[in-house]
Amino acid sequence: MHEIIERITKFNNDRDWDQFHSPENLAKSIAIEAGELLENFQWNSGYDKEKVVDELADILIYALTLSKKIGIDAKEIIMKKIDFNEERYNVKNSKGNSKKYTEFVDED
């Protein structure tokens, strides 16, 4: 993960783009790129994998740039969120369904 973030940082620094990368602008860019990703599925479930990969890469680059900009470790927050979700979406209640955790009924 560190190698990827450093390569992104070098790319941006070489072009003097850090001046445009406020947390607000990066968050906007993530939302814009997410819209472009969704556009690939707008009218049906068929999609061009290359276009999807391109948009997904843009989202990941902006997200990693934002994590560095605000001083957080991307790997650490991802692992923490997975830990949290493992508790929230325990296997017993969530396996094989798409219900939100608030819809689970504990039958013990």
C-alpha cells in the first residue's frame, strides 16, 4: 500500500497538483468518479470491463490521496472497518442475505 501511495504522491508532486487536492476537492472527485463508474451500468447490467477498471482506479487513487492528505493509514482504517463489519454482520445473521444489520432479528 505504501508503494502505491508514494507513486501517486510523486505523480502529483511532479505536476504540482497538490495545490488542488484539498480534502473537499478530493471528496468531490471521488463522488464524480463514482458517478462515472455507475454510468457504465446505467441502462443494463452489461459493461465494458476496461472502462469499469479505469473508473475504479480513479476512485482508488483519489481515496488513497485523501487518506494521505488527512493523515490516516488506509490499510489500518480498512482493516478496522472490516473488523467492525464482522461484528455488525455476523455470519449467523447475514450469511446468504442482503439485509441491513438493523433488520436482523436475534432468535436466541
